[in-house]
Amino acid sequence: MKSKVTVVGAGNVGATCAHILATKGYADVVLVDIIEGMPQGKALDMSQSTPIVGSDAKIIGTNGYEETANSDIVIITSGVPRKPGMSRDDLLLTNMKIIQEVTAQVAKQSPKCFLIMVANPLDAMAQLAMHVSKFPRERVMGMAGVLDTARFRTFLAQELNASVEDVQAYVLGGHGDTMVPLVASTTVGGIPISQLLPKERIDAIVKRTAGGGGEIVSLLKTGSAFYAPATAAVEMAESILLDKKRILPCAVCLQGEYGIKGLFVGVPVKLGAKGVEQIIEFKLTAEEDAALKKSAASVQELIDVMKI
Ligand code: APR
């Protein structure tokens, strides 16, 4: 039997997630949105792409949640995106209401599912979803680190005119200005990045990575990035559905790991059939450790505003 993935929010990120999944073919997809006709229309369009790519995935669009029942994974992308000049945190109060309502519906229909949060501010919304669903932490995760790391790898590969495949890197922390690219353990073809690029170029790439989402918002003017975010969310879903046990940077609820308790922060985790199967702790440099704690503090500020 094929797996079942629900994608809530059929806008830019959600529809792109659904389309990637439809192309891959290992899961049926239910696409949910509040706009009447829109998820149905997009699902029909995607269904008609499946014979071309040779996928037997079934794609359904709906405005309700009954069709989502017993999903294996639910990817939540419903919520407003940023406009130029806004930070992700500015979305807090609007998206909080949406995520509260959506998570309650999802948890009712699919009490055993894995939740992958994409809506921003990411870490706070993931924490809210765990609070509302009452799911164990193994089944709630936020997509940020895979995207931030992909941005970092892209910029490094461009700088060095190298293949993205040879750039090994990790970006931890919250999904915002306080993210923590792990420069000391970044390698290209196994060679430490510090031996390949001068410090000022590395610093500039780190800065561009942290502002990577904002750079796209200011170009698009009417919305935020969606191709890379959707691809990143599907990579996480795939690791769970296919029990790949990938080690990916994801936002998870730390319970003492890295000295942080009760907060969603991006760290390396092993994703497999049981969801978050392991939170991988390793020694950070003093600078990285301080940056991770700072990142956690900024997530705490949002949690305090939400009073959860
Ligand atoms: N239930 C279902 N869908 C909803 C709800 C709701 N309660 N509220 C809003 N939506 C839908 C909107 O109708 C819209 O189609 O969510 C969709 C969001 O799509 P876009 O506006 O295109 O936004 P997108 O770029 O996909 O970003 C979604 O992901 O990356 C983050 O910051 C981004 O928080 C934003 C989210």
C-alpha cells in the first residue's frame, strides 16, 4: 500500500511540495486549502502530470479534513508569507491562529501521523503544533535546517565553482537571523572550507545564508521562497516514509540536548520510520554553542508572546 501524505496550504510552498511528491510516486497526496476550488484544481492538474512522469500517485484536493484521515505524514504550509521588510517573527500572531486550527483538525483525523511544520516563524509554529496536537516529540519537526543548509551549500558551490554534491555543511539553530552555520565542520570534497576560502569570503557567505530568505522576498515582492523550501520538506518526509535514516538538521523539541530544554531549535537528527529516531549531539565550538543558545533565546521570546 502506498503511503499517504497530506499537505495543508495549497499555496506556493504547499502546491510545490504536493507536485514533487506526485512526481516521486511513493505516496498518495491530499492537498488542503481554505480557498474553494483552488486545491481541487491544482490536484487535478497535478494528477494529469502523473502519466507523463510514470507516477501512480493519487492526488486529491479538498477544503475539508475528512479526506486527510489516517495520513502518515502531514506537511503544514498554511499561513501568510513575508512581504518585503518583514521578518519571519512579524508573522507570529497571524500564523499562530491558522496553525492552531489546522493542527487540531489534522491531529483529530490522523492521530498517528508525523507533522512537518513549514509555516513561519518556523520554530515557534512547530512548538505550537506539538502543544496543540499533544504528539510526542518524535512526531513533530520543523523544516528549516535543510533549507538553510541548502542555501549555504549553494553559495559555497557557486563561490568555488564546485559541485553542490561535494559541499558538506550544516546550519543549525533557529530559522532566522540567529541561525548557526557550522563553518568549522564545513568541507568541500573533504577539505575544510577555511583552507579553500579567505575568512572574509566565508563571513560574507554566512551572512548571505542568514539573509537568504529575505533576499528572495525582496526580489519577489509579493511572497517568499517556495521551490527550495518545498524540496527540503519533501526530503524530510522521504527519509521517514522510506526509513532512510538520513541525518538532517531539523527543528525538534530539545529536552536537555545541547543544554536547551523544552524549546524547538534546529539540530542534526536521524529521521526514519519512527520519525525523530535520534538527536545527534556533538561538540560545538564555544562560538557556535553561544550562537545556538542565542538562537534558542529568540525562540523563547516568541513562545512567551504565544503564552504556551
Ligand atoms: N487552512 C488551510 N489553508 C490555509 C489556511 C487555513 N486555515 N489559512 C491560509 N491557508 C492557505 C492560503 O489560502 C494559501 O493558499 O495557505 C496558503 C499559503 O500559501 P501562500 O500564500 O502561497 O504562502 P507560501 O509561500 O506557500 O508560504 C506558506 O510557509 O515558508 C512559509 O513563511 C511562509 O508561513 C508561510 C508558509
